[in-house]
Amino acid sequence: MLDESIRVAILKLRERNQSIRQIARALQVSRDAVRRVIEAGSPEVPRLDRAEKAEPHRERILELFAACEGNLVRVHEELAKEDCAISYQGLTAFCRRHQIGTKPKPRAGRYHFEPGQEMQHDTSPHRVVIGGKTRVAQCASLVFCYSRMKFVQYYPNFDRFYCKVFLADALQYFGGSCLRCMIDNTHVVVLKGTGASMIPVPEMVAFGEQLGFEWAAHEKGDANRSARVERPFHHVEHNFLPGRKPFIDWKDLNGQAVAWCDRDNARHKRHLHASPRKLFLEELSQLRKLPEWTPEVYQLHHRLVGVEGYVTVHTNLYSVPLEVPVGRQVEVRETRDRIDVYEGPRVVATHERVWDREGKRVTLPGHRQRRKPREQELAPEEKTLLELAPELASFVAQLKKRAQGSTTLALRRLLSLVRDYPRAPLVQALAEAERYGLFDLERVERMVLKRIAGDYFLLPGDANGGPDE
């Protein structure tokens, strides 16, 4: 079939009084085709009205499509059982033309952004191995729409505190901010409304004014509006995370994420015909400059000092100096990396922040009172032994360490030996027993008895008798 351009040429050549033969030779088409175009007198291509084999079975196809839950293979099988001579390709083509089970694909638009006009922010959950444990972390990303420069960080969860921490770090990384920050309709920023009628939380409005940008949200269901930040999440998850060693902690993870962003932003992008870093040089002059000084982002907590001298933040305990009494209300400021404890206007303690909620105790060396070693009082039996026979102090000390069973019973048994037997053979026997490491008092008593064999026992009134004899 001749297309419209050849038909226009045929009619123009005919107006110049060219014969059908000359027109056919010039355009290399058949003379019959030239005659049909001249007879039609219009360059419009006629439509071919062909009867479709599947048209008589349209209602049956619709019934089977619903019964087979949209599976055209099953629809074709059921039609074949009913002796319907329709090929599978013909069935699928018929369904496509008449939009049975399919919807026409909408046309995609293109958003154009000027340098410094817009940046887009969003989060996505990724599975990350941190400290040998696999966990779901929130990947936060900020992308400048003109240059496609991106900044990525990971957090245990994502609330307003982490949102402000992330945006502050991201804008410090870029060295400026765009006029507008596009987000989805997240509750972290949105107070009420969606899309153009979105009203942000006053806290986030003040934060945006401080850094020089305004918040905006795309219409509900219009995810393509934030495609600049949505598409890189797949690249981050399948390029940054795979093949890397387990991250030591959150600092290690985010440090490697920044290094990866540096390398990726410097790579040449085929669809941009340049690298994001090169395009960013053009955009840099159009960014809004950050203030000369911005206060550190922190989350404020009011806590009472516990009976053990700790304050609790997200199930983790942080020590407080001894000067702060138990029950005193203090102000705790949680930053990205620190926990600062304030008593009034003064900082009394600064701890390294624990990112995970794991009930960990963080104690500084100066925050614990040193206990004096408790002086152990001597047992009454030991006091009596040292008073009666001070020369046995070494044996008594070793007996306390190495006596089997109760120490008190052993001291009482030794005291009875001192009171019952002469001092000289007893001291000799105990000295020999200590030299050989013998502290079985039954055997020691037999050693004493061998030494005093034939001697008389102490009697009341003897010079060596004890004070109670």
C-alpha cells in the first residue's frame, strides 16, 4: 500500500500533465496504483476493513477471560475445546486491539529543572549487615535534580531528628541548597494535606528557612514527580552494598557510603553526556549559600538521674557525675554522635552515642565512686590464737587459705591443740608441717604426740599453762 507522501507526489505530477506511464516510472510504482490514486483524488490512505476471526466470539472471550482470571493461555484452551479456530497469536492480538485485560500505556512526560531549582529527598529500606547482624536500615538520599549529584546515608530508623541530621550533613556535603526540596507525602515533614495543599510541620519549616529552602510534596500517586531520587535507590542497593565486608558499625557504614558517593558522582553518565560532578560546577553558583554558622542538630530529652547514677536515652544508660544528686532533673541533648548531659546551662557529661537500642551502659571512669577495701575483722578464735601463741601467725595464715572445710572449725581445733599440748613440741610440729605443706590437724596432732611421748600433760598451775587453766 502506497504511503501518503507517494500519493501526494502522484497528484502533484498529475497536475503538471504528466502521463500515468511517466509518473509510474518516476516513482517506481505500478500504473494501476497510479490510476487508483488519481481516481481517488486524495492523498489520504484508505483504511482496510478486514473481518476479524475472533469478533464473532467476543462475548465468549470476555466470559472466559473473567473465568480464567486473565490467563489467555487458558482462554485459548477453552476456545479450542469449543472448536473455535483462532490461533493463540490471533487471540492475544485481538485482546490488545480491543484493550481486553490491558490498558494503553500512558505517555511519559519529562521534567526540566534549572540549576539550583530543586532537590529531591526520600528514604528506602535496605537489608544491611552491621556488626555481623543482618538488619533493615533506612537509606536516606538527597539528589540535586539538575546535576544528579547524590548523597546517601543509613539510619536505624527515620524520624524528624534523623531527617534534620541527614539534610544538615547532605547540604554541608554539597556546600549549598536548592530553592525547593521535593518529598513524598511523608508524616516526617507533612502536618496535613497532600501535594500542592501540603502543610509542613512548623518545626521542619523553621529548619528549612534556616538552611535556605522550602518544602514541596508531589501529588498523591504521582511517584514520577520524584523520579530523580527514586531511581538511584536501586543503584545504591545493587552497587554499593553487594560484595562488601560486613560493616563494623553505623559510622563505618556511613563513611563508606560517602566515599562511594564521591566516586559515583565523578563517573561519566552516558545519558547526561557528562559526570554529575562536572554539571554540579555549573549549578554551584546558583545554590543558596548556607549560613556562616548553623547550630548542631539535636533532640532534647528531660530525664531524672536514677538511683544508680544514670540517665536513660532509647533504653541505653549514660552515667552522670557524682556531683549530680540522685533524682535531679537534667537536660539531655542527643546529637548525631554524642549524648550531652546538661545541669542548668553547664555540660556535666559527654558520651559517645550508642545508635542501637540495646540497653547498654556507658560509664565514664570519673563517674563511679571508688569503694575502699573493707577491713576484715579477725575471728575470735584467730584473735585468741595470736594472743596465746603469736609465733604461730604464719601457720594460722596458711591454715586459713588451705584448710579443708570450714575455716572456723579448723581454727577451733588448732586452738584446742595449743591449750592441750606443751608449747615447744607443738611449735616444732607445726613448723615442720608448714614446711611440708601439711595442714591436716589430725596428722599434726599425731606428730605432736610422738614428740611428747613419755612426758606429762600440762596441769593447772604450770608455768606454760594458758590463762584459763
